[in-house]
Amino acid sequence: MKNSLDLAVLQKFRILVQEAQNHSDRIKKKTGVSGAQLWVLQEVSEQPDMTINQIAKKMAMNQSTVSTLADQLTQGGYLTQEPYIRDKRSLMVNLTPAGVKLLKKSPEPHKGLMPFILSKSSEKELLVLDKALSKMILHVPKAHQEYAKEPLPFTR
């Protein structure tokens, strides 16, 4: 019985991962930006004048990763980055009119399919899932914990 349950769970993982990748591919095809870049745009649209560190915290990602994504979006004309008033070492990030237009034509959910699915789960469901995934990670030899702060590879 356990073997068939293993396979049933594996199939559900396959569905979720493939659907997340399909969503990311649709974003890239329709907009030319990656899923992770679109998430940055969405965060900035919800709260203008954030710093890269603030965006990174909201996305649970490394500051350097978000900085790279923001630089790419700035080069593409979708974001502006200007010195932060309180701390000139930090940059204040905002959407350009092109960034607003891009968000409007982008497939939903803008933050990605996995964050959307998790946001629709109850606290109880998330606690059960967190516990189960934590146990699963223990079975991964030399698990790279730093991956927790990186976007999924197909969303970059």
C-alpha cells in the first residue's frame, strides 16, 4: 500500500511543478520577463518606494538575487532605482509606465502559481505541509538550505 501512496504523492508533485513551470512559460512568452521578475514588479506595484532589501524579505529571497532581478527590470525600462532618502546606500524601487503596462497584460497570478496556491491554503494545511516537507528534506543527502532563498529554476 505504501508504494502506491508514494507514487500518488509523486504524481501530485509532478502536477504542481509542471503547472508552475507552464505558468512561468506563459509569463515569459506573453511578456518577455521571467516569473521571478514579474513577482518583483507585483511587489513594487503593491508598495512603491521599497528598497531591494524590503522586496527580498517580502519574496523570501536573497537580497543579491532580487537586486539582479531589479537590475534586469531597470535595464528593460520597467523599474526605476533611485537613492533612498533615508539611506543613500539603498535604492528606492518604483514601476515605470512600461512596468505598469506590462503588469496589466501579464497572466495571473503575478506572484507565481506556487505562492498563489500556498496563499489559498489554511494555516492548518500550511503547518501540516511544512512539517511533512521538512521531514522530506532531511532525507536529501547534503540538502542545500540556501535553495530556500532562490527562485525556482524555471522562473528565473
